Amino acid sequence: MDQELVQYLGEQFGGINRRFEQVDQRFEQIDRQFAEIRREISDRSEETKRHTGVLVEDLRHQVQLVAEGFTIFVDGRYAQDQTNIGRRFDETNSLIRSLYVHINQRVENLERKGQG
């Protein structure tokens, strides 16, 4: 082969090799950037998981407080209702007794008048 052709092809292939090396370097740079982005995403994901966990625990605590407050309210309301029912029962019982006494007296008066 002609020396000039060998030299020419060597220069051409050398240029191609340099271009491939440049492309390889750019790919390595892109790979490093992707790796950094993956790390950032992973770190942010972990941070988001932790933050969400904290929010969920706080929400659970608040729901527990609401449930306890509702239980206290229901228990108090039940006690009030029982007291009211008892008081009204006593009032009704007293009213019935007084009516019974009144009716009994009228019946006794009628019986006495009927005998006389």
C-alpha cells in the first residue's frame, strides 16, 4: 500500500478515534449526571416518605383525640339523658300518685254520700 494512503487513512481513523473518545467522554458525563439525578430523586423520595410518615402519625393522633373527645361527649350526654329520664320518671310518678290520691278521695267521698 502506498505510504501516503496509509498516512491518510491513519489520520482519518485517528480523527474518527478522537471523535469516538469525545463521544465516550460525553456519555460518561451524561451517565454521571443521570446517577446524580437518581441519587437526588432517591434522597427526595426518602425525605418525602419520612415527611408523609410524620403527617400520617400526626393525623392518627388527631383522629384518636377526636374519637376520645367524642366518647367523652357521648358518655356525658348519656349520663345527662339518664339523669333527665330519672327526674322525669320521678315527676311522672309523683304526678300519678297525687292524681291517685285525689281520685281515691273523690271515690271515698262518693261512697260516703251514697251510703248516707
